[in-house]
Amino acid sequence: MELNNLTAISPIDGRYRKQTQDFAEFFSESALIKYRILIEVEYFISLCELPLPQLVDFDNSNYEKLRKLYKEFELSEATRVKEIESVTNHDVKAIEYLIKEEFDKLGLQKFKEFIHFGLTSQDINNTAFPKMVKDAYETVLMPEMNSVVDRLTELANDWKNIPMLARTHGQPASPTKLGKEIYVFVERLQNQINSLKEIPFGAKFGGATGNFNAHFVAYPNTDWKAFGNKYVNETLGLHRYQVTTQIEHYDYFAALCDNLKRIGTILIDLDRDMWTYISMGYFSQKIKKGEIGSSAMPHKVNPIDYENSEGNLGLANAIFDHLAMKLPISRMQRDLTDSTVSRNMGVPFAHMLIGLKSLMKGINKVIVRPETFEADLEENWAVVAEAIQTILRREAFPNPYEALKALTRTNEKITATSIANFIDELDVNDEIKAELRKITPHNFTGMEMF
């Protein structure tokens, strides 16, 4: 069966292919092959630049010819690697053999045993994967997150002066401003994005058990730690762990997963709030011609974007959670459980991307309804009780909390009139009464907070 949007097992590569296709450049099998070639080629070039004695006469005009293997990477190279792998049954060794074939084509046979020199597969994997993740994060995911934050900031400012009844425990509470409630999420997301910037993209590079054993026995006078640091930190733009087993610790990657999971949780919180506000009539949604909300009820315009976002962010969080818990654990110097798990690194990124795009689609469809906010506030005059009792406390009025409690905790509806009558009967001077009469649910919204 041909693989396409309709036959793919995962909706990432099927139903949601349009939303996630940018990640194919980083997380597909073909992409992994390209990144492994990049690691091997740049490693060989770094050995030439060191230089090792046997590589002194390597003509550096060949560097760019070798770099074409990944810079001009095509699916045919990936196919050739898979053909080699079908014989070797080893994916990284297949990369080495492909590059050796290129050396043969370029007449560089005498140098080809320095491809993959002194390395183990994990030196390639544990640099290729973090490089892939870093590039995918910076190129695709972070711009999408920033777009969401920027849009929320715009809406927070647009809605800055719209009074809104707050609800704590689902019950009417001291009023707030719609813009400020949106900005709550802006600040939360910005805080987590700032935390993300502090997390390095960790990489392991040190031979079969992390001690440069093979390198050191062949060239004991070379400072291989300095070489590894320069190659990983400067050439690849990653952060080299100094002391490792055969594989990287994945501790920084786990921190990245945990941080992205917190962002996902914040976005789910926003999804649910927006869904609730729509159900309360605070927002309506722009109607797209021809779009159907329900197969049975023609009137419905469902908040499906937030539901889609919440579902995909939940999936992303679950997988981020597993990656963060599993990958840092490896029996002694190495077991293979990380191998199959690490191949799924792109899955939570893709679900998070779908969630972000669905959220953006949802917030761009909402139409604010100020009249609903106004009506909600007018229906809930009881919320000014906090303001009245606080001013009475200031004036040393006896038992003000209890007085307002007696007024508001009855089965009778509290209205502007009942509040006015209560104020008229208070034993305070006319100046205080005038101050209290100015308070309404529409203006008891506190300070501007951003």
C-alpha cells in the first residue's frame, strides 16, 4: 500500500500532514540520515584541521565537495543508505560506508579510514539527535510559540478596558478586565520561554565508553577533550557533556521536555478558559462559509479549534513526560532502550505544533461581545460587597464583613437598588456614603496590571 495522507498510520503524517510537514526536514528517517552524514563529514574535516599526521596532505578544497553530501542531500542518498543497511543491519555503519563510497568517487581512498575514526555509533547519534532537535526547535516550534504570544499580547491590549466578572470556584467574584486575564497567559508563557533559553542542547562525544579510548591509544599526545569540546560546542553549536558513558545523559533533553510540557499545560489552561468563555457567550466565533458544526444541529458553531489544541497538547505532554523519564536511564555504560525511544523525539513536537496552530486559529476566530460582559456584571451587584466592607474596615465601622455577609447571603437577588438602600442605612457620614455609591460592578476592577 502506498504511503500517503490517507494510508499513514499516524495522523501526524496523515490528517495533519499540512500542519506538521515542516518537521519532516528534521525528524524524518531521511532527516536523521542527513544529520548523521553532517556529523561524520564535519568530524572528518575537524580531524584534518587538527591536523592528524596522516591527514596533513588532505586537500581542503575537497571540504565543500564532502559537505555537498548533506548540504545538497537528496532522497536518493537516503535510499542508498537504506540499501547498505539492508546488508549491514547497522544504520550508522551504513552512513560510514556511503561516505567511503564518495571518497572513492573523489579519489580520496587513502584517507577514508579516518571516516568514523575512533567513534562509536552513539557519538554520531548523540550529536545528530540534539542537532536535529535544536534546529527544529529554533526553526519551527519557537517561531510558532512566539506568534501565539504576540497574538495574545495584541488581544490583551485590544481588550484592556473591557470590564469582566471574575469567577473563582465557578462563582461570581471581584471583577477584573478581559485584557488582563489574557495577559496572565502572556506572562506565564514568556516566563517559560525565558527558561527554555537557559537549557543547552547536550551532546555526547567521547568514544565507546566516553574516555576517548581509541583516540588516545592511537594519538596519546593529542588533547582529545579540547578537540571534542571545539567540535561539539563550536562546529556543531551544541554543548558537550564532559564525563559520560557510551551515551549522553539526556538530562538537558529531559529538562527541555519538562519545560515544553509546562508550556503545553499553560496552553491547555488557556484552551479550556477560551472554550468556557465561548460557552458563556463572552465570545462568538467567525463563521466560515460552508463549514458545518454539527451533522444534526444546523445552528451549532463548535469551539473545535480549542478542543483540537487541547487534545494534541495533551498527547504532546504525555510523550514529553515519557521521554523525560525514560531517556536519562540506561543500564551501566549503555543499553539499547533509548534507541527506539529517541526515534520518537519528533512526535511530541509535532503534536505541540498542531496544538499551537489550532489555538492560533481559534483565537483569530473569536469576536468579543462587550454587551454580554456588561449584562453579566449588571446581574451580579453582590460582588461590590468586598469593596464596601473594605472601605468600612478603613473607617473602623463595627463588623463590616458580617454586615455585608448578612446582606448578600440570602435568597434575595442583590441589585443596584438593594446596594443603594444598604448604603443609605449605614451609620457613616455623607462623604463615605458618596464614596460607596460610586462603586459598581463595572468599575470595581482594580489597578491596571500591565
